Amino acid sequence: MTDPRLPDPWLLKPDLDKLSDGAWRVLTRAFMFCNQQGTDGHIDALYMKYVYPFGPSETFVAELEQINWLVKTEGGYLIPDWEAKGQTSAAQMELNRENSRLRARKSREKAKAPQRPVVTGDVTRDAMRDVGQERKGQERTGQDRTGQVNYDSLSWPEIKKPGSGF
């Protein structure tokens, strides 16, 4: 989807501030039309009725021509300096669409691919059994070299009953 841009510097642009409401409507709708159709600012005379379907637009178009935001061409009109006015070219939009199609295709292919089961849980547990003992140079308290718990060497803390005062 293409969206025309109305950059914020236009808010304080004197030539645009002086436009009539109808001329502003023609200008913004011209940007929308050109973006939607991918014409890079070209409007065939036949399609001006879609840009301004509310009646005659000649007065408003003349306002825009006077400040050089719309230029009459042989077959219609042109918004000059299309990309300099912050709009995306039709070629760039097509490239964006193609990149989007490729990303979607890769995502669909990845989702279709069979998922391998994760087997690292069991392997990691077995491989990690003695890790750290050789590194520290000492056995863990309560375990012998094989990792087995030596219950004879364990000591437990004294348990106090809640509310007993001890």
C-alpha cells in the first residue's frame, strides 16, 4: 500500500498557506492519486475528474500552477520534483513490494519445514554431571567423585516449629 506524505515543513510554507481550500484539496488529492496509481507525479487530463470530483477544478489548478506545485503538460499535469517533495518513486515502491513478497515466501517456507526435536536436554544433563569438580580441584560437599550423594556426610540444620519460641 502506498501512502502520500505531507511533510511537516509544509505546515509553515507561505505559498501553501495562501492556497484556497479547494486548491489545497486538489493538491492533496493529486498526491494521493499519483501514489495510488504509481505515476511519479503525472496525472493524465482524463483523470483530473478523479482528483477533484466536486465540480470544475480549473480555478484551483491555476492556483497550483501559479506557485509551481502543478505544471501543465501535453497530456495532463505533473507535480514537479516528486521525490524531493518526500514521495516514494514507483520503482522504489515496486522494489519494496518485491522484498515483501520474498520475506513472506521465506517465512512460509520456514513454517512448512519439518521441525527437528530438541535433544539437548538429556545430552546436556549427562555431559554436565562432573563439570566444575576438576576445575575447582575439590569435590562438592555431600557428593563423591561420581556425583553420587553421600548421605553419611550430610548434616541438616535444626528445625524449629513455628510459634514455639525457639
